[in-house]
Amino acid sequence: MLYKKITFGKVVETAVFAAIHVLILVLSKDLGSSIIFFVGFLFMLLIASRNYLYLIAGFVCGGGAAIVGYHLFSHVRVRVQAFRDPFSVIDN
């Protein structure tokens, strides 16, 4: 979709399709793969458009999604707790 002419409408259309795929992965709780696909999409968009604003906006939105994911998924909170203080959850 970003092969020929890159307009803002094409970028939005492509982002919607990419977001659907990432949301399917998030709903199946496969957060690692969703991050890989999201970052891959951002860098393909950067290469196709040569616009760093898309990359910056993508990382800001991704940071917001990480905060939402922290509050939605208990296993993410456990992993963050284990990262911050590994000895507090060493038994589990």
C-alpha cells in the first residue's frame, strides 16, 4: 500500500489494517508478537515515507498502549514487579 504514492490517507488506511492485526494478537494475550509487529510496521512506515514524525507518534502511542496493557493484564504487572525486584517474587 505504501509502494507508489504515500499520502496521509494511505498511511491511515495502512495503519488501520496493521492495528487490526496487532489487536488480534493483544486479545490473544500474545503481547511479545504484537510489539514485534507494531515496531516492524513503524520502521516500514518510516522507510516508505521518510517522515520521522510517524515514528515518534508511533512510539508515543506505543508507550500509552504499554501503560494500558499494564493495567489490563495481571501477568504484565507480575513481570514488571519481577523486573523491578526479582527477590520479592523469587518463589513464584
